[in-house]
Amino acid sequence: MAMWSPWRGCHRCSEGCRYCYIHKGDARRGVDTDSIVRSEKLDAPIARKKSGEYRMAGGQLVYLCFQTDFLIEEADAWRGACWDIIRERSDLRFLFLTKRIGRFMDCVPPDWGEGYDNVIVG
Ligand code: SF4
């Protein structure tokens, strides 16, 4: 199991966000959750060791965007790079949860078709 946070921050967008653990944790640390910030480690799944191997070992489940929402509007310009990485790392499975499922078809890549075999959406 691995975590991948290409950006962080989120806005409440539904009743289901009332008890959001991200807002709760950020409030304790004085972090503004409503500020959406791209991570310097956006390409973490394709980062390599000196030996040339991927740092993120294959065959595992990657929890994607558990500090934000993968489909949040502010990340529209960054998501394409994530899809490229997901396509490259077909040896990993990626799981993301969203409360913006209404945006889903506007956010998938052109070759999405019936979906990628290595992506699970909740
Ligand atoms: S969408 Fe998820 S991460 Fe964003 S505010 Fe709602 S519960 Fe929190």
C-alpha cells in the first residue's frame, strides 16, 4: 500500500463533507484547507532510484488524493500529468474517492473508454 498526493487542499461541497478529516486536521495545524496546492512530488509513482528501478514498488494499491479530491476544479491543469503516470504504471492499482462524481466524464483522459484496468473509483 502506498499514498500518492499530487496536490492537497479541498473545499466542502456536500453534506457528506461535514466531518471531513482533512479540514479537522488542517485546522489543528493552522493550515488553510481551502488553498489547493500542487505537490512537488506530483510524479512520485514514476520517481526512480539510482539503479533505475521505480521507488514505488509495483504490485501494490496506491491511495490517490486522500488529502484532497482528485476531481477538484483547481487541479484541472494538473490531472493530465497524473493520468499519464497512471497509464505508465500499469503494474500499480490506483484508488481514489470523490464527492465530485458529476465532474467525472469531464476529467477522464481521451483514451479512457470503459475505464483503465488499474483504476478504482469510489
Ligand atoms: S470532498 Fe472529501 S476531502 Fe473534500 S471537503 Fe469533502 S470530504 Fe473533505
